[in-house]
Amino acid sequence: MLSQRLMWIVWPAFLAAAVLEMLLFALVDPTDLHWGGAPLNWSREAVYTVTFFVLWGFTTVSSSLTTLLSMSPFEVNRCPFPQDERPAGCGRGTDCPGR
């Protein structure tokens, strides 16, 4: 389940970052970039790579928040222990050990 949820987050974020980078660099030339008033002396490939990973990071955070907010109350409040190992009151709030 964790790997499936991770793919729900990472794959759409990857695709969104790719589209955003294409749109960004259709309008901006990487050799014209400046940082702190001085020209950024990076190769085009370095700018493309760093920008892609920054965009991927931002879109991953966005996808993570969407996934977190789509969780049902049952998923959020359920006890993390198997049925036969649950302590008394597990799953009813903060009284569950291990949280």
C-alpha cells in the first residue's frame, strides 16, 4: 500500500515538473539567468537539471498534500497494530501506544 501511495505522489509530480520545465524554458533562455545581480555561470544542461529537480520537489509536496487531504478519517485514526495484538482502546484517538 505504501509503494502504491508513493507512486500516486511521485509519478504525477514527475509529469507536472516535466511540463512546467518545458513551458518555463520555452519562455526563458538559461544563459540569460542572473543570481544576485551576477550572471549564472552554469551550462544549459546544469540549469535544466537543477530546475527540473526543484520543480519536481515542489510538485511532489503538492501531490503529497493532496494525498494526505484525501485520506478518510478511518485511515487517519486506525490502529497501526494487527487485530490480535491491539491494546485496549486502540484506534480511538491518542491513547494508542506507538503513535
